[in-house]
Amino acid sequence: MQKLRFTAVAGIAVAVVAGTLVWQTQAADSKDAIKEVMKAYHKAPKGTDPTCKKAADGKATPEELKKLVAGYTAMAAAKPPQGDAASWKEKTSKLLAAAQALEKSAPDAAAKYKEAVNCKACHTAHKPE
Ligand code: HEC
């Protein structure tokens, strides 16, 4: 009987520790999702065009657009380090919708994307100095 009780307590302890780890990992993921998208698609090594520029010019490949949509999906779900949630939701859903429209080759999708991927407007509201 004694042994059974010990096993149960140990089991709960393991579950709590595991749950905390999973929670922390997810929190870290969503926090870094924004930076990852910025580095991967908004900024490019010198001399090359970032994905966002190709997308705005209507020159991104289907593969690039797929990654962009996935990146913006993660970014929209993340919490910005600064600024209010409603503004973040509005800006990120516009970006996501525009990238999805590009994926479907919708007319004027490139123009919509160009407007949505406004670095300065979003950084002023949501990027800490
Ligand atoms: C919808 C909002 C939004 C748009 C649009 C946006 N950014 Fe950002 N960007 C952010 C936020 C928020 C951060 C801060 C992330 C953090 O510190 O966690 C950031 C950070 C960055 C960083 C720093 C990344 C790092 O490693 O710390 C770079 C570089 C960057 N953005 C480039 C750009 C460029 C270039 C554009 C335009 C083509 C752009 N961003 C458009 C929201 C946006």
C-alpha cells in the first residue's frame, strides 16, 4: 500500500514537471516567432532581396509564399513585446490575408501586401526601442 501511494505521488510530480517544461517551450516559441519571421523574410543578407520584397513585386515563388504564410500565421498567434493586442491582430491578420491572396494569385494581392508589410508603422507601435 505504502509503495502504491509513493508511485502515485511520483507520477504526479513527473506530470507537473513535464507540463511546466512544455508550457515554457511554447511560451519561448511564440515570443521568438516574431523575430524569426523578421530575420527570415523581412531582412536579407546584403545584395539579395528579402522574401517580402519579392512578394511585394509579385516575384516570390509558391514555395516562398508558403513559408511566408506559415511565418505570418505564427506571428499572428504570438504576443508582441509592445503595443495593444487589437492593433497587433489587425496588422498581422492583414499581412496574413495579403500573403494568402498572393498564394492564390489574386488580383492586386501584391499591392495589398505592400501596404500591409509597412515596417515603420508596425515597428512604431509594436517594436521596443
Ligand atoms: C505586423 C508588424 C510588423 C511588420 C509589418 C514588420 N515588423 Fe519587423 N518587427 C516587428 C516586431 C514586433 C519586432 C520586435 C520583435 C521582438 O523584439 O520580439 C520586429 C523586429 C524586427 C527586426 C529585429 C529582429 C531581431 O532579431 O531582433 C528586424 C530586422 C525587422 N523587424 C525588420 C522588418 C522589416 C525590414 C520590415 C518591413 C519589410 C518589418 N520588420 C515589418 C513587427 C513588424
